[in-house]
Amino acid sequence: MTGLRVLRGQRSCRADAGRSAEAVRHTIVAIVLAVVTAIPATAQNPDWPSQRPPAPLPARDVKFPPYEIKTLPNGLQIIAVEHHEQPAISMRMIVRAGSAQEPPGRAGLASLAAALLDQGTAKRSAQEIADTIDFIGGELDTGAGSDLTHIRVLVMKDSFDLGLGLLSETARAPVFAQDELERQRQQVRSALKVSYEDPDYIANVVFDRLVFGFHPYGLPNSGTPESIEKITRDDLVAFHRTYFVPNNALLAIVGDMVPKEAFAAAEKVFGDWARKEISSPSILDPPPSTRRVVVVDKPDAVQTEVRIGHVAVPRKNPDYMALNLLMKVLGGEGANRLHRVLRSERGLTYGASADFDTFKWSGSFKAETDTRSEATPEVLRLIVEEFGKIQREPVFESELIDAKAYLTGSFPLTIETPDAIATQVLNVLFFELPLKDLETFRERVNAIGVDDLGRVARTYLRPDRLSVVLVGNASTFASKLPGVGFGRFETVSLNDLDLTTTDFKRVRAGGDRDHEIHYELTWAAPQKPDASKRPSRQAATAEELARGKALIERAITAKGGLAALKGVKTLTATATTRLIAPQGSVEAVTRTFIVYPDKFRVEATLPDKNEVVQTYAAGKAWIKDPLGVHDAPPPMRDEFHASAQRDLIPLLIEAAKGKLQARPQATTAPDEQDLEAVELSGGDEREPVTLYLDKATGLVVKVAYLMATPVGRPQRTEELLSDYRELDGVQIAYKAVVRRGDQTMLERVVTDLKLNQPIDEGLFKKP
């Protein structure tokens, strides 16, 4: 890569250097033409032999070495793999805690904690640890990623016990000395300072933030300059105390030993490690894929870093292998359409690729390249076209064969050494996959066909919802983006870049604030599911329509009667709202103002006294926060509109007027035995809503509808309503819980509510 960087830099010169290079180019062309014209005509068209490269040799048989698994009474899971080709033993421990478990405002905590694990323990100083591992000719390293922290020790067999002891010390008894913390903090500061001048780094971290939003995967593992300064020794100790426990860890011992020997040594060292229960992580889905283009302006750049993609699926998804091969065809080893189109055919770049990154809870598809500044719009257009083509058109059998050949041919290299075997084994165990997957890798790859690639492309790819990041000199290409179909884009100066704000722009005025908290209010605005993808079904029978109408009439009567509902013109409410975000929960005091049927305003005061306002008025939506006033992005505006449509008062009124079709639904879930369900639908522009009525009271106790998931497939969302109280003849639910899938997203308890109070229309006008 260093060589490529040098070459790329040589292509980008100032104007005077460019003119010199052009003159040299013309001179070389002239010399070549002179030589060609001197060649006799009979020599200019030789009958050159032409043939394809030789076929690869047959794949040799690969046997995964024998292994055994044992779980200690304290919950530590150990796997021992025999590998007697070298007198070495690799020990690798992973702890199920990474940046995804960091508290709000402490991005980089897991990475910093991992770096300090071997910088001093209860028994040895940092220097003593380094001297000990060097003396026995071994290796010790630590690190953290999005989902886990790892500790790796590699020693010769005769130092097995010592190496295992060092691993135990670093995992169980780091001291996190203040002086070592400050030294490491300074190193991170320096590294981030360099990284923030590197367009490649900037493109990657902005892409992750754009795709994953404020999900933990959206912030860089190394943290930000602001978050690193906030981390204290107490934060490190608390993180370690919470997650570094045996029942949250996996240990692989691979090398020149037998399993009995490995288990005995591990139990001796780790048997007294106290078990501790940890709470299950509350990780929500990333925001749905949304078309958004962010241009990071770096005026001195002579080329543009390009990143294009969207959210994908977790590693455990059953379609992982087919998606992996699909990305290999698009831009990976063995096939790589992007490289062929962008480099071989157009000469627009030195290289292009597409990756399929997967994590515990989610993943991403990402195409990347760099190009000269003026070619940026064309490169963007071509990459987007390739995303569309691979979804619409069948993959060629030859492309799939080449991608398979790469995967199956390179697999033996991943299990050649004890260290590589340990990594493979722990990955399988961490992602809760069958260990037999390692033994059947080739069979599973070869079982994928062209039809499988077509199916996963149609299911998971969203060419119309691609996130785009361009880092370069905006003045050279931004004005041309509308010409390739990207008329809407955001431009951010590199000097103003802030990964912790919704618009990526640094706040220049005002005091300190926690960026990560108030944005959770707008973090997951979902897109409306594609109406064309709804499953078709038979038209409702007259009996079903009659039953549906009766259920709606019962719901209206229970809520207070149609006249009372029509009499509600405004609603004003104060509530305590708890937002459950990936990094934890945040409580806010909210004030809601509604003017029926299509205007609302929600004001939220956060613990740090900052205020966020979200307003919707007849198709227009805007937000006010510490950054200022902004138009709501289209996905959020659409969700505001859908939310107004789902409000029970106008919803029941529309159903009573016959504007919505009411159709009874079966109630099969265990918690629905005492409920009756009726679905309300009306046209392609409106998503169906299902109301669940309490059989005893007729009150609506649950509202269910569909939202798009990160891969575009609709996912059930529920609003659970309770604590009904009568106010001016209308029954109002004073408590609501919003769930998406199995995750609770919001809990709201009303503390004050008034109907038909005058509301200033100015509240709904954008300042």
C-alpha cells in the first residue's frame, strides 16, 4: 500500500509540474511512434499465441486438527486444539466487551483499557512484563474491537506455564496506573492528530457514523479527541470490573500439547477466578439504510476518497456465506467488477474494492476507492450502477467460480499456525456458530449457486438507499454531483468535522455539552416500508368487514364515543420519558402540543439542561437543538407523518367515516389471549396499523405496525398503552411503552394532560 500511496501522490501535481509531465508524456509518445514506424510491416501483425492462464491445481485435502472443549465451574469456556508441527503454544483469550459496551461520551474506553492491560499488573510493572516475555522469546499483545477485547500470548512449549500465568495476570489484575494512563492517552492524542489529516481514515470513520448512526458501531474504536480526554481511571476500573469475568470470556489453547494437559494448566490458573453475573446488553438495531451524501471538504486534496454502502447483517445471519461471495464478485478477491470497470476499462483509479464487514449485532456493505478529484462524479455514478446491476442481473457462473476458488484456496492459510487456528476457533465460538463450520468450510462455499447470489442481492442490497462519503477538494467536483443524480448532499469542512453531531459539524459557540445524549432522540428515524413489497392476500369478505366495523365501533365507544373524539381539537401533555439507547438509557421531561389532525410539537429537556424540539405541521418537519434549527431529514419527516396518522383519535375517526378498511386479525401470541385485533389500512401511501382491544373493556391496549429493518425487511413495532384515565369524557392512556422486535425503545408516563386548551400556532412555524 505504501508504494501505491507514493504513486498516487506522484499523479497529483501542481499546475506547473503538470505541464512538465505533459511535455514528457508527449516526448515519450513521439519516440514510441518513431520506433513503431521503423518496424517492417510483416512484423507489426504477428500471429501471437493466446490462451487463458492455466487452471488452478486441484485443492488438496485439508483436515482441521483435533480439538476438545471444556467449561470450568466458573463459566470460562476453554478449547484445546492439538497442533504438533511446531514446539509452540498459542493462547488467545477474548472477553465479550468492546466499544459496543462503552458508556455514553466515553468512546475509546475499551481500546484504552485493552492497551493498558499489559502495562502493569498487581504482580509486575509494565517493564517487568516486557522483560519477562522478551526473555522467553515469546509475544504478548492486547487489543479491542467493536465487540470484544483480546489478549494473546505466544510462547515455546517449555514456557507454557509462564505464558499462561502472564495471560491470567493481564486479564484479571491490571492496575491501570495513572501515569501509564496519561502516557497512553498522549499516544492516542498523537495518533488521532495524524489520523484526522488522513483522508483514508476520515472517509472510513465518517462512513461508519453515517451508516450506523449513533449505534455503538458508528463511532471509531479509538475514540474521538474529545472523548479520550474524558476517560478517567475510574472509568477503566469500572469497565474491567463489569466485563472481565470468566463467564464472559473464551480461551483457546492451540499447539504442541494434548487437551488434558491444557485443561489442567488452565484450571490451575483460572479456577479461582470468581464468576459474576452480567446483564444482557441492550443493543438496538442501527438506523435503517437511508440515501445520504456527505462531502468532507479538504481543499488541499488532489484526489477523493470514496466510500459507498449501507447497513448489512450480523455475522450469524444464515445468508452470510452467499453475501460474502456476492461481495467478492462485486469488489473482492477472485472477481471484482469494480476494479475491472474503474481501473481496467476506465483508468479512473489504481484499485477499487467492496467489503462485507460483519459484527455481533450488525454489519455493513462498503465499496471503496480513490480517484483524481475531477473524476469523482463519474466514479460515484459507476459504483452506484454496479450496486444496481448486481442486484438486477444474474451473476455469471465464471465470476462465482473464481470467487469460490479464492475462498476455498486461501482457507488452508488461515489454519497453518497455532496462532491462526486459535483465531479461527474463537471467532466461531464468539459468534455462536457450530465448530463444524471450520471442518466443512469448503463444502459450504461450494454449495452456493448463482441463484443464491441473486436471492440475497434482491433481499439485502438497497441501491436506492446508499450512504455516500466523499473526502476531497469539494470545489472541484461538488457542483457536478447533481449531473450524476446526487442533487442533495451535505458539505462539511474537515476543520469543522465532528463525529458526535447529527450534521457532522462542530459547535463553535456555547459551552460544554454531551453530544452523544440528546441525539438519541432523533437517532433511529425509520423509513416507511416499500408498499410494493407487501405480501398480497385475498380481499376481505363481507363477514370480515362487518366484524371489523363492529370492533372499531367498540373501540370508539370504549374511548368515549365518536362525538367526544370529534370534540378533541388540541392536546397538551407533560411526561417523563425514558429513552433506551445502545449506550444506556436517558430520561427526559417532554412537553407535547397537538393540534388535530396533523400538527404536533414535542419539546424535550435532557439531564444536561439542553433542549430538543421536534415539530411536524401538515407535511413539513423541523428540529431545534443546541446546533440550531434544521429541516428534518426525509426519513424522519416521513416517520413524523406516519406517527401523526397513527394517533388513536384521528385514526378512529377516519375508520368510523369509512376512509380506512377495518379487518379482524387472529391473536395467537401468548400475551394476546385476552385481546381482539383489528387491522386498519387504506391505500399504498399508508402503512397498515393493527389495534388490539381488551376483550373486557374494549380499550386499545396495543398498536402494532411495521417499520423497515436495517436490511429493508419490515419489522414489527408495538406501542403498549395502559393506565387509562377519563378526561372530559375521553379515555386517555397515561403510560406507553414502545417496542421494536424484542427491544424496548421508549417508556413514557404522563404527569399532566389537558384537552382543548388554546395552542399558539406560532409553535409550529420554523424560526
